[in-house]
Amino acid sequence: MYKSEVEALDALASVYKEIKSEIAKVIVGQDDIVQSVLISILSNGHCLLVGVPGLAKTLLVQTVGNVLDLSSNRIQFTPDLMPSDITGSEILDEHRHFKFIKGPIFSNIILADEINRTPPKTQAALLEAMQEKSITAAGVNHELPKPFFVLATQNPIEQEGTYPLPEAQLDRFMFNVFLDYPSIAEEVMIVRNTTANRKVELKKIINQEQILYFQKIIRDLPVTDTVLEYAVNLSAKTRPGRTEATKMVNDYLSWGAGPRASQYLVLGAKCHAAIHGKYSPDIEDVKAVALPILRHRIVRNYKAEAEGITVEKIVESLL
């Protein structure tokens, strides 16, 4: 596709700029969110978005799907949703043979809306698909399309009737990103755009093959021992009771990040470097992706909650 890896990385940096400017035609502001979603896709990870309703989470997924020329499906999670409603089920056809009907999970991008509204059994079906990139129905393994990316959303305000994701399942998500309200200027622009008769034509910038190729290029990116050790040390510092742990961690955390955090810190740093035109990640790239990677992997104790010490404050102290 490209003559050399350097040429491919240059192409990736310019393609990333194109994708962002195309998404900006529809999504106003939210630059960090868009960057996190694109890094997740290019790193072959998944992303969890936490935000109140009406902040364009669904619109973001549809827009990204259009610009990347990928198929996308939205699954609305409800308390009565069954695993087969996601993965698909076997039915008897007219010749009395069992036939597998694919569920909505057979798509490149899945928006799992309000994932904390559905019981653990159904959450587990989605999380298994995220990990294995395939599903098993009636003993037969079905491969999911590549690339496969899950963007799950959680509503932080209505906690009645919800089933919070356990830590082990949260760990499957590369990023946990908080969506905040737009600024006044951004909101004026949003209202102006959405209340007029305005149609936006989006260009398709890259396709499936190119995304899979860029995913491979990012993994092949060389990383120095210094950066690798910095990422591993950063994860180790979050573990209370360990020699690397800081006083703040020992005081306010009951649980720290596991090895998957270190893997994602390095992978995220590689991708962050590549989209910004660098050929190898440095410590600044690790810092740039640290908060959304560590946010959902460390658990505060009662003392932290009582004193109002946030996860963000703890991560910032480590950086």
C-alpha cells in the first residue's frame, strides 16, 4: 500500500487531520472525545463514554462510521434485553433446518447505549464479543467483522435500576472518557446548525482495509525502553501497598491498575505519536493518554470519597 513505514505514518497523520475536520462538520467541539474515539479504533481497543443525555454520543458514532466507511449499529440496552438479542439466535427455516440469524453485534462499530441498564448476563455477552472478537451460538463460532469497535455509553445521573459494570469488565475498555457540557459559544453554534434546514454531506476518508493496515503499522511502531518503563511504572504506582506507590495512593486507593493498563498506555502512546506525525512515542504521549486509561482501573476508598478526592486528582498527582 505504501513504499515504507515512514510513508505510511506520514499518510496516517494527514488522514487523521482529514477525518477530524470531516467530523467537525457535524460534531461541534468535543476535540478530546473525538481524538480518544479515533485512537481507540486505530489501537483496536474499545471506548466507554460517560455523560448525561443529549451530548451527541449517538451522532458521534454515526458520524465516525460514515467518515471511516464502516457499518455501525446502535443497541439500546434495557433491563429485559437478552444475550441473543445482541448476538443473534438459531431459528428453524422452512426446510426444518436450524439457521443462525445474526444479531446487531455483526457490525464494525457498535454503540452500546446505556450499558449499565442491562443485567450482567447480557453485559457479559457483549464483553465476551469485545474480548474474543467472535461469538459462539449453539456450539458454532462466528467471527465478527474487522475492524470491530464498541463504544459504550453510561448515564452518570440516573443510578436507580442500573447494573454498574464490575471492575473486571470495565478493564476491557481501553478508554473511559467523560463528556462534559459544551461551552456557551459551542452551544450557540450547535443550536444554530441543528435548528436550520442544513444538510451536511460527509466524505468517506478511509475504508476497512486501510484501518486494519494502520492498526498493524501502529503496533509495529518502535518504542524505547525509557517510555516502556515509564508506562509500567505509572501503572505500578497506582497499586497501594507496593514499594512504587505514593503516599496519596496508599491513603486514598483500595485497588490499583493491572497489567492491561500498562499495555494500553504503550499502545495508546504509539497511536497518539503516530497521529501527531511522530515516528516513535515519548513520555509526553504516555501522559496524554494516561487519564482516560487509568480513570476506570483504580478504585478509591471511603476516605477519598469522604474527603472529595477525585480519581483525576490522584492520576494528576502521579503524572
